[in-house]
Amino acid sequence: MSVNLDRALKTLGDDYRVIDASEHILGRLCSVIAKNLLNGEKIVVVNAEKVVVTGDKQMVLEKYKEKYEKGSKEKGPYFPRHPERIFKRTVRGMLPKNRRGREALKNLRVFVGVPEKLKNAEIEKVDCALLKKVSKAEKYVALKEISEYLGYKVEVEI
């Protein structure tokens, strides 16, 4: 699926933060992003496929497969296979279920890889969510692997 990058960034305006999600823990990064979105910030996340979920690989993959297969095709609930959509849904789950949460989610853009237009932008890391600094877990799975397990072919243009 092709995203019109110009249109996606134009709707945010000029005052947005760019966060590189590679080597971050999914839940910790999403909670920080959700809190910042509620404070009115506009955030663009790049390298969403490189974020990690800690835990035994087989257990994590089965948990996501169970979520994906839950419900029916007609009624849902529908769980995404794309890594950027899984990331955005995780953030959505941490926002309040009201107008304030919906408005906050509109200020988030998530991309697989680093788009050409954002290569020169100042890219930040979130120290309190980095895998190496926060966790001593040796077992973790990248979101790219989870997406591939669910049946999505991740294509990153470098």
C-alpha cells in the first residue's frame, strides 16, 4: 500500500517530532507516545518494523496469532498484520476511549522504514524505552517477524 507522504505530513503541519522506533520496547514506547499525544504534541514514528516485543519468541507469536484470528470476518474484531498498523493500534489502546483520545490519535503518523522526505529531519530516540537501557531481556521478537508470521510481507525501500 502506497501512502502519500506529502499529504500525511501536511495534515500535521510543521511542528512535529520524529521518533526512530528501532530497538525500542513496543509497550514502553507506545505509552510515552500516548502521553505526549494527549499533551497535544504531533509525532511521526519511523522504523516501526524494528520495534521489539520482549518474551519468548514462540509465546509472543502465538499470542499475536490468537489476536489476529479472534472474531469473524463479518463482525470482527479486526487485528492488523502491517507493522505500522499494529504499532498504531497499540498506541490507540493506551488512549482514552472518547473524543480526546480520537483527536490525539489523529496527530500520530507511523511509517515502515525512513521515508525519503524525513531522512534529513532530526530523529529522536526515547531513552526510557530503549531495549538495551531498560531491559535485560535476552528473548525478544521484532515487529517485522510478528507481521511476517501473521502473513504480511514487509517491504522496506532503502
